[in-house]
Amino acid sequence: MPEIKFSIDEKNILIGKIQRYFEDQLDHEIGQFDADFLLDFFAKEVGAFYYNRGLHDAQTVLESKLDTISDAIYEIEQPTSF
């Protein structure tokens, strides 16, 4: 799995979400550095689980679409003597 990297803007948004979560849910303020460190930790240690789940979900959708295409092709197939 490639390393999970975010743009500076994406990282700032995620850091803000972490800070708000800590404040709203845990009644604890967390600084930008600590939130950034926590984001890096989750990306490294937990990110692969989410990445793999996304791949699995994408494969399920693709298989479903391929089944639909196969059915559509079968429906327009012309009968032949062999």
C-alpha cells in the first residue's frame, strides 16, 4: 500500500476536525501539533484498514456493474444454429 499523504489544505481540514472532536466530545483542547501527530499516527497505523475496505467496496461495485453489462449483452445476443 502506498503511503497515505494529504495536501496541506487537506491536512489542515483534518487537523481542525480532530481538534473540534477533542473539544466537543472529550472536553479537552488539543493543539495543532498534537492533532497533526495524531493524524499521522492514524494514517500510518489504521489507514491501511480503511484503504483495504475502500478497495473491497470498489471491487464489489465493479463486480455488480460487470454482471449488469454481461446480462445486457446476453439480452441482445442473436440466436444462431450453433
